[in-house]
Amino acid sequence: MVRGKKSYTLVEQLERTTSEIEDLEIHLKELKRSKKELEEQIKLNRLSELDKLIAASGKSFEEIKEFLGINLY
């Protein structure tokens, strides 16, 4: 025998909705943390690649800064 869909009271619906919101907020926080970690890994990879390019050029870091016209200090 097939049963019909259970009817939830308004209070039960509210509790289910509140629980779903909490679960989604936790998942969102996890995704944001993961995004931040991935962005940091990308940044470190780019810095590593840049360091290799500088080393391969045979020029010093100061020479590269001067060539680019960048004064960070």
C-alpha cells in the first residue's frame, strides 16, 4: 500500500527550514575556506614561477624592480 506524502505542521516546517539554513551556512563557510586556500596556493605558485623567471634572467631582484619601475618601499 502506498502512503501519501506526510503533512508537516508549521512548527515542523519551520524547524526543517531552520536546520537546512544552518546546514547551508556551514557548507558555505567550508566553501569560502576552501576558496581562500586555493587562492593562496595559486598566489604561492605564481610567486614561485616569478622567482624562477627572475633567476633564469640572470638579473637581481633589484634590477628587475628597477626595470619595471616599481618602488615598493
